[in-house]
Amino acid sequence: MRELALDQYHLVLPLLDSIQNKAVYVRSVIDHTQQGRVFVNEERSPTSVLITSNGGFYGLAGDEEDELFIADVVQFMNEESNHPGFFALGVFTTAWANKIDSYHIRHGKKITRTYYSFNPKKFLKLYSGQDTIVQKPFEYLPLNAVIAQEYRQKFYPYYQLVWSSTEQFVEHGIGHFIKKNDQLVSVCTSPYVGGGYAEIDIITIEEFKRQGLASQLGILFIKDCLVKNLIPNWSCHSDNLASNELATKLGFEKIGEHPMYWYPE
């Protein structure tokens, strides 16, 4: 397989049209919003593509019948030095899943992800006139340089991979935070932004779950997206009942389920 130069990334855009959930992590790379690599089977007129993000989320799209390309993909996936200690390889069609299953990705556990699309009419009907107010003893904080730095360095170091700097996260990302006693307890942030979409990532500390914090932050995140002309995007592990329930509550509608190959197991 061949790696495209930055000014060639646009060549693979037609191959992404069939991904209903949009796979924001690959679109962020194509947009040069976030860093990654783009590999194709043919440089001038690619029909198959592997897009990798620095955060470890990868996506396959296009023609799944190019055996030489697929063999190269599997070899790339099996070389641990190619990954940041973690990878999640997404496929979005049954044909791609069947093809990858016929090979062997070492250490890659096959899981199932559920994908959603956002219904703005449903969301606005539920929440357009609703003010989201965080009550004491909790404190709400919007995304800014100070909270972004704390979040990336102390709460969730993964954001040092997906966003190369605090400044980049603040400029291009979305973030809403809740603290209690000066400690982060619930967050709703965007690990990836691209193609006009913003991926939603919600984390609430265990002892503060089931208090409505995630819902409040999710509403703020989505309203922020609408102001910025971004479409919020949601996907999660199929066995994560709380995440699937929250997606529906916030106006998302299920598209379907597809495999993902997750390392480490």
C-alpha cells in the first residue's frame, strides 16, 4: 500500500461517503484538523483506503476485494511499533468485516460498536427552551486554556494524543466540564472534529454517576455544536447500556452495529 502526502488526502473523500456514522476520527485527518496517516492501494485513483489517527482510531473504506492491499493492512496492524500503544480498527460494512475476519490481526479483540445519527428536530423539541443549570455543590466550566491543560495532563492524558497541544484543543475542539471541590467529576468533550462533525466523549467519575451530570453536559455540547454549525456524532460499545440510553435521550437515532478490532484486548 502507498501513503499519501498531505495535499493528496482529498483523493479518498469519495470512499468515505458510504460510512453512515461518518467516522469523525478519519475525517479529522483528511481535514488536517488532527494528525494521522492515509494509506491507499493506488496513489492516483485509490479505491481502498486505511486512515489512521494519532489517537489510535483507524478506519477502512472502499473496495474490500484488493487482496494485496488487505495483506498490507494486516501486516501494518500486526506491527506494534505502528501504534501508540492502542488501536481500534473500524469497519463499516459486512463485506469488510468478513474480509478482515479471514485474516488474523494479532492481539485485536473483535467487539461490536453501535452507531447513531443525530436528529436535530428531536433534540430541539426536547431541549430548545431548556436552560441547563448546574446546581451547587457542582461547578460548571466551559472549555478554556486552563481547564484544557488540566484535562489533558491530569484527568485524561489520551487527549495529548488526539490533540497535539492545549491550544489546538481549545481552538478546534468542544468541551464542557463539571467540578466538585475543584476536582473534575464529569466531562463532555470532542476527541475528534472533522468533516463538519464533532465526536462526543462523555466521562463521569463512578461515584457521581446517575445524578444527571452527563445529560446536562451532553445538552450543552450539542447546543455548542449547533452554534458552530457542527453535527454531533455518537458511537459506543454495544454493551454499554448507559451510553446507548443516553444517546437516545439526547436525540440520536440508531443506525446499526459494526465490528471494531480493539487492541490491547
